Amino acid sequence: MLVDINVYIHDKQTKPEAGTNRPNEMTKDRTPVHMPLTRSNRFNAKEQQTDMLELGVCYYPEQWPRAKWEEDARRMVELGLAWVRIGEFAWAKIEPRSGEFHWEWLDEAIEVLGNAGLKVILGTPTAAPPKWLIDRYPDILPVDVKGVVRKFGARRHYCFSSRRYRIEAARISQAMAERYGNNAFVHAWQTDNEYGDHDTIYSYSDEALRAFREWLAERYGMVEELNRAWGTAFWAMNYLSFDEVELPNNLVEEPSPTHIVDYIRFSSDQVKSFNKAQVDIIRKHSPGRPVTHNFMSQNTDFDHYKVGEDIDIASWDVYPMGGLLNGRLSSEDKGRYLRVGDPDQPAFNHDLYRAVGNGRVWVMEQQPGPVNWASHNQSPADGMVRLWTWLAYAHGVDMVSYFRWRQVPFAQEQFHAGLLLPNSEADQGYLEVAQVAEEMKRLPKGERREKAKLAILLDYNSRWATRALPQGRTYLASQIALDWYSTVARFGVDVDIIGQHSDLEGYQLVLAPDLVIPDQAFVQNLAASGAKVLFGPRSGSKTEDMHIPEGLPPGPLASLIDVSVARVESLPEFHAESVLYGNETYPAGVWRETVRTRESVLATFEGDYRNGAPALVGNDKARYLATAARGEFLSKVIGDALGWASVEALADLGDLRITRRGKLTFAFNYGKTAVDVPAAAGATFHVGGRRLDPVDVAIWTE
């Protein structure tokens, strides 16, 4: 049962003054305006869509002398910035002691920025609760998987299940919303900051245990149903009551996979309810202003679609260099892309968060130079900040905000680049932003990203299933999905990322790389749609309870394709198996399935183990791939699927990427040599030209 945070009042809270209506002067009437929470109070995304890309920056007035603020604001506007995010780490400055609010500095900062012509995004500061609050309520702190309390001294030091922290987070959010909800300079709100950063979704605290037991009781109703779902007859794990259930950590061996997945589902629901509480408060006191949250790249610890249901715009933080060396690429490709990043990881996430935001997506933090937190922190090539900015716009992003305005000379992130050096000189990122701001003036306005002909399915429930039951260390679902996306991108085909809840109308081809737990409703919608579908391995291999389907995998997907999976195996990377597809032989993947089928066999496994067994089968509606294909084999499979579904595609583009926004076509060169872009003879180039240098952008209409 969730606590009603609105019935609690901090025992030393002082009522904040209501918001001010500037830009002219502060109003005398400071009575807060309370409006009922209705749909009319919500931000209207369609009415507020921008005609052209807008630029912004993350700024921390509390970290700089007051004397710098006007000059900083003036330079931001001169650079071409329209938005500025502030406040998301300022709780200790706003409320240095319990109930003692210091609003004057924030009032003044908002006024300075607003009077300069900037639109303020105000962040709730709940990602960094102050020391006095932790000392007063130490049970706010999260507990890691080993049972160790994660202490104060950094950020994100709270447990989503802490009842006390939910009260305090609501209290500070309400204080800010009441004060600034109707401030004419505050144009948008951000809740918290980067849910899941530093592995902070999962907590193993007493509060998490209490909330998990309540969640299980609500989900299952009777403990006997939990025992059935979790398979507790195995290893004599039966429970007599929900109060006997523990969290899935510090066990002798792995817990039931259903125990793990239920704990992840519970933790995801905790994030959603925590975020929604802040959204509801903001909408009550700041009607008509959009609310966003800045998600992270490649984080599947919680269901982003569900959190996205409660916000107006999805935003995310783009750091293409940070995870490059630990990512999916080969050692050779990591070297080739060392200073440009994975060509497809940012695009994948732009498309994902466009879906999470129901068509509205921002970049809240764009990498402007080297970062400080990765295993290696190389500088991006000159021109990449510009390229990443245009890439975002091409994939439907309406606003790109850079992190940060000025490199900070102290604390944990002092090596993290900003648009300015610590001495306020312009850094490389500043120069590239200025170039983008000038180039924006050449583009036609009002172009919107259109629905693609091809969709790739990303399902969080399925990701959690493979995490709980990986069946080997070499099968990486996140790598497989990005490989499929990257393969499509090399054919110059636009992509929509979808969930099982998404509308399938208009899609000619749906790719499902890892649909482990299909919803029956999705299967029915897919059957009724005009789309063809390519399923990857492990599709339909588990029920909602994490059981093998009664009729063998792919479970309900068998209504679309006559396949049954009798055996699965994961293989070491050094073990080479082959697949015969057409007249060519390709390396097989690290995952292999033994399938029975009456469908057409399109490819077969070759070698000394079950030679000739089906590797790819299909009919007119669906195809099933029985191995974790990569490289040339995956390119052949997806390339043929594009033709099968009549999706227009280009020849393999190599290091070139092509995408479209309305009538605009964009080309991005991630390679080391110049290339010609595939523009029609009469194309009008707005940025760049037909010959595209490395780390360069071309934009044209035909």
C-alpha cells in the first residue's frame, strides 16, 4: 500500500511564499493559485511543438559568485541558447536547515536568467537530499545488494520505498511548485535527476522489504498463488505468508527467477509512483507547463514507458563516449570510433525516448567534451558536438541542452568539460554550438518526424526475464537489440522504437529481437496488423510467471509461426559454428536453439552437431531466427526482411548514417574518409553539400 504523502506535513515546515509573476515586477498578491488537477491543467504537447530546434544549457548559479550571473546569462543568449535548467541539486542551498527556507538567491537567479530572455527549466532537488535530513532520518538511505548502507556524500542516496523520504520529497517539491508555479520565467519542470544512475533503483533496505511484501500481497492475493508462480516446490522454498518473503539478495545460490523479476517489477513500480507524486504536485501548482524527467542511456532497471505515462516530455542525457569502450563493438571498431562514439547508440535512444514521451523528446544533457566518470575519458573529435546536436534534431528532438555551461574547478566532476573553461573562456563545444545556432537559420521550419515503416520492439519485462535467467554469460539482450538497430541504420531506414502497448498501424515490418514474454493482446494486434514480423531467439520462451510455456516456446507466438523450441544452449565466443543461408556460409551466434517446424527453412546450422538443423524459418507473416546473429549474417537476415516487407532501403552505408525529419534528409559521417551522400540530382542543401567530410553533417530537401 502506498502512503498518501499529501496528509503529512513536516513538523518544522514554514510556508513558502507563492510564485511571482514577472517579467515586469513582483506582484503584491502572493497567494498561491490552487487549481484542480484536470486534463485542462496538463501541458498540451501538440499546441506547444516548436517550429525549429531550440538550444539550452545546464547552469548552477549556487556554484558561482553572484557577480557572474548577468554576464553568464547575457553570453548564453548571445550564443543562441533559449533554455536553461537549474535547481536539481540545490536542496541544501534552498533549505540549509530543517524548515529554514532561503529562497532569495533562487528568486534572483530566475529573474536574472529570465530577464536576459531565457526560459527556465526548474528541477526538483530530490536527487540529493541534504545532510541534516539524512541525519534526522537515516532510514532514507538505500542499502546495496550486499546489505551495506550507502552513505551520504555523493548523490542519489535515497531508497524509493522510504515512506519518510516520499514525504520529504513531496514537501520540498510542493514548496518549490507553490513558490514558482506561476512565475512567468519558469517554462518547464524536471522531476529529480537521472533515475537509476549509480545503480540506485534497487534497494535492499527494511523499507524496501516492507513495501515489497505489500506489493506481492496486492499482486497475488493469496500466498498459495505466489508459491505456484515462483515454483517454490523446487528446493522446498514454500512460504506460509507474505511476511515470510525476503528480498532476493545474499542467498546461498540464485533465487527463483520469478522472485527476481517480481522484485524488479516492484522496484520499477516504486520509481513510477515516486515520480508521479512530484508530477501531480507540479501540475496542481504550475498548470500548463510541461513536466519532464531526464532518463539515461541503456538503462533497463525500470520501465521507462510506465514513467513516461505521467510526464509531458521525455528527455534523456546523451554521453556517447562514456560507455564506448565497455560496449558491444569489436576492439577494432572501438579504435575506429574512439573519438566519435558508437554511431548508433545515441540514435537508438533518441528513438526510444521519442516513444517514451509519446512523440515529444528533449536532450537535457548533451556531452560537450570529455567527461570524468568513464573508465577512459577521451575527447570527442572536433565537430562531434555539432554532429550530435543535429543527430538529435533529425531523430525528433525539439530541444538540446548542453551539460554544462562552465567547467567546475572543484568537487567530483572538475574534469568534466563545459561549454566554457573554468576561467570562462569558450571551449570547443561553445564554438560548435555557435555554428549550430547559425545553421538553424537556414532550415525550413515546422518539419516533424513522421511515423516510420519499420519498428523495433523493446520490452522491459522481457529484458528483466533474461537478466533473471540468462542461461550463460555470452547472451546479452541489450547488445542484441542494438545490433539489430545498427544493422537497420546501415541500410538508411528510419526506425520507431515501440513497446507491446504501441499502435502497430502503418508499420510494414516489426523486428522483435528479444520478446521473451509476449502479451496476448500484442500477439493479437500483431496478427491483425498488416506488418510482417521477424522474431529473434528466446521469443515467447517465458510466461508472465517466468515459466516455460505449456506447449513449448514460442508460446502464444506459435499462432503466427509454426515453430516449437525443444532445446536452447549458450556457447563460448571462441567456439565457431556456422550457418548456411542461401549459398553463403556465415558465423553463427553464441546462442543456439533446436527448433521443430513445418514452415519454410531459410537457413540451417552447419557443423558436427545436428548439421542441417533449422536456423531461420518463416512464412508469409512471420520469421523466427534461432540464433543470436551478428555481423554479416545479421545484415543478410535483416536486409532480406526489408525486401520481404517492401521497406525501401539503401545499400549498406558503412560509416554513413541517413535519417529524415519531415521533408529534411540528414547525413552524418562517422568514418575517417569523405563520402558522397545519396541525394537526388536536384537536391537543395541547407547545411553541407554532396561531398561529406569525416565528422560532418549534411541536410537537404528534395
